[in-house]
Amino acid sequence: MGNAVKKSSQQMGPSIVAASPLKHTKMSISQNIAELSSKRVFMDFKIGNHVPVRINMYLYDKVVPNTAENFRQLCTGDAGYTYKTSDSNEYQINLGVNLAN
């Protein structure tokens, strides 16, 4: 598995890091994104009474097609399962969100 992860990260190439409109965050986009991704999805996150924030994500469907399609279906609800109205049990600023228990 380590080799697969290493190979995928090499395929992503260098990234462009830009300042985000949100304080203390960065956005990173691979320079060769068109070679790796043809699909995007989004999720809206709301923490407490704060205004929801939309996270846009590129899916690396040309690198990991099955994983990308499964995640796309979870985001859209096309397969009958969805993250919509789900609670998250873990938020890590500038790192990620854990949506599984």
C-alpha cells in the first residue's frame, strides 16, 4: 500500500498554494489537475451556529476511479447513501474532517 500512496502523490505533481478567504487556511491545487481529475464535488459544513462553509473538492478519478466514484455518490446521494445531515465527530483545523464513527 505504501508504494501505491507514493505513486499517487508523485502523479499529483507540484501544487499551487494560495491564500484562502478564510483566516488561517490555505488552498492547494495540483498544477496538473486536468490530467488527474475530471469531476468535482462539494460539501457544506456547519459548526454550531456559525455560517456554513462550502468545501469544493477535486476527485482524482483518473488515478483512483472506484474510490472517486464511491465518494462522489456519497456526496450526491445517487446511491441512496449520503453524508447530508450527518454529524461529524472530529474536526482538525487545516487537516481534515472525520465523517465516520
